Amino acid sequence: MTSGRLRPMSRPTKLPPRAARALPGMALLLGLLSLLGTLAGCEATGTDFENTLPASAGTLGTIFTDTLTVRTSTVLTDSVASSSSSYLLLGRYQDGRLGTITARSYLQVAPSSAEAPETEAVFDSVVLVLATDSYRYGDTTRTQHLRVHRLQTDLRGTATYYTADARPYDAATLGEATFRARKPLTTLRVRLDHSLGQSLFDATQQGALSTTDELLARLPGLVLAPGSTDDAALLRFTVASSALRLYYHLPWSLDTYGAVSFAVSDGPKHFYQLEADRRGSLLSPLTGMHQALPSARTAEETYIEAGLGLQTKVELPYLRELKQLGGTLVVNAAVLDAEVTTDSENRFLPPPTVLTPRLTDAGNHLGAYFVDGSSSIITASYQRGVSPRTGLERGTYAVPLTNYCAQVLAGSLANHGILLGPGSSDVAERVVLGSGQSTAAPMKLRLYFTRVSL
């Protein structure tokens, strides 16, 4: 076999279908050994898998297999930090597979830098102005609600808040709005309780809201909550462009208006909460942090949901048994093909644009990212195409695992598997993947390796 860049050939050498499908043991070993004597001079196929082979001396051949066992489960990982985000989230929708998802936001405002209004100025109204960005998730054609509540305590006590956190707030509403989250919507304006606005305005005129302590003593913060029966979409607001505004006029000039603006505070002074009610779903047993729920208990499906900490754990339990072949095994390419289950796809709930693999351990903790030669994080993009297996269009992710498989075979990395998660946590995208044992959307590892006899 020649060394250097692989050249395509008409057909790859492949293990028999029964070899290594579930129990590797001697079946896998015998299947591989039966091929080794006939593989001298063979080369792997396809531009997706071109790689550099070792020196030709002692090379017996390049082997392809996609029958190694792939074991999957859904893991509830650590909650995501949201107080470091530049966004607020609001909304509620129902997902037939993942339960009811609710987003609330908690915020406090900062003292105004504007001059105090004239003593004769007359207060008109207090309005919470929330600027949206382009992100929507869910059915934007349905009517939904925004209800504003008063926080009972301010947000200064904790350095970081997470999507699983919540803070107590008054049940009474200070104001509410009804809307549809369609793309033309750029701003939501919610008129709040007049007495709250009058109190803040009077204190502003008296110069009694010039410090954070003075302001928070009168208004510890606000909570944005959806309607309790909404089934629509999540909407995202930008912190930097949102504010609480007091509007007033001057009595001697009806055309002269003014406003005092209190910006939404940055840092740990705001966060959003994502809550999932999974009662009645296949994921209802998943209640503990770092718990793994095998795909055999979820209809051979596995789940990923950004912001809520759901990730898919992928294990290759028999990968190291390839070492029984002897010699040096060189991994030329390894790609995990993860198919989206067709009946789970929904135009209102699109899948993540990319998935990101990370190392994990026996306790299902998040580990290091996978990086390429330039130290860029490796991701797998969502693609649509026709399945060669069924002839039907479906969504897929091709996750590069060459380095992982190479290090496991070399003995330099423990074979605890990987966690597949979304590329961003400031969203709520979800995707349903088929497991390694799924008949409708099987997850497979395509592995090309070379055995070198020294």
C-alpha cells in the first residue's frame, strides 16, 4: 500500500454485517482476522475520509466498519449560567416529547444618569420597554402573554444565576401585554402600575434615587412571566436596549414631554429561568443532575435541549477490543452519524444548527471540548439529505471522532464516551436522535483504520 493521501476506489472493504453488532467478543475478532489476509494494498474510499496513512512498510490494509456497538442515553447535565447572558427569555410552549417548557426572566434596573425633572413636572406613566432580537422558538402565530411581577428581594446576593434558579416574586401583576411573537415585532411596551410609577417619579424629583441602594429599596426588581396556559413561542429580549421609563409633562406646555430612563442592569443583576415539566413524557424519570437515562427506556430515542442541560451521551464500549488484532492500529477516520427521528421534526421547533462533542467521565460530567489543529472547537452541522438506507429525506449530524477513537485505541484516553450538546446555550433548540439500536434512525460509527505490523 502506498503512503500519502488516500485515493477513492470503487468499493470500501467492510466487515460482515453480523460482526460486532452487539457483542464483540470472538465474533468481532474472528470477523476482523478473516479479512486481514485479503486486505493488503486496499485503500479507504470517499473524499469525506481522505487522510494521510503511515509508511507502507508492514501495512496490511485499511478496514472499514460501521457495526461497532453504539450505546446512547440522555443525560441531565449541569444547569447553564444565564446571568452572564446578554439576553432575557420569555414564553411557554408544549413539546409532545420533551414536556412543557417555560421561560421567565428576572431583572433589576440601574439608577438613572439623567437630571431630575422639574418640581412642577407631572407624572404620566411608567412603561417597561423590552427590545426583541430576531430569535423565536415555537409557534409565533399564536397569541401569548407577558405578565410583569415585582421581585420580593433584589439580585445582589449571588454572583452567578443559572437557568434552574428562581427567586420569589409577588403574585399580583404590575402590568401585562398580549402579543404574537412574529418577526415584525421589535419592541414590547408594557404599561405598569400607576402607583409604582408615581412613587418612583416623586423620589426622582426629590433626588432620592441616585444610588443603587435607594432604587432597590423601592423596587427590588421585576419578573417577566408568560401566561400560565400559553402554548406559543419563546421570545428573546436584548438587555442593552431594554429599560424602565417614567414619562412626564410640564403643565405650562402640553406639548413638552420628558422621560427618566432606568436601564436594565448588566452582570448578575438579571438572568432567565428555563423550566421543564416532563410529567407524562418518556423523560419523566430523569430528575437527578448527571443522571443518565438509557435510550432503551425512551423508545430508542435520545434527546438534546439547549438551556435545559439535556445532552446525549454516546459510548463505544467495545472500541478497545479492536486491539485484539495485534500490531499497531492507525485510525484514518471516524465519524458518528446521528440521524434525527423523522416524526420529531417540527417547523416551529427547529433543531440546533450545530452540535458540539465534549469528553465526559463515568459520572457524566462535562469535560473538555474537541479541538482541531488550530485549536478551534470541533462541531457537527445539521444537514438535510436523502438517506441511502431508506431513500427518504432526513436530518443528520456527522460528528468527527477520529482523535477520540485514536486516543482510546492508543490507551491515552479513558473510554468513557462523549456528550453531544448544542453549540449555544442562549437558545432553547431541541433535537431527537435515534439511538444505536433504533430501527428508524440508527446512530452509527463509521470507522476506517489501518493495521500496521511492525
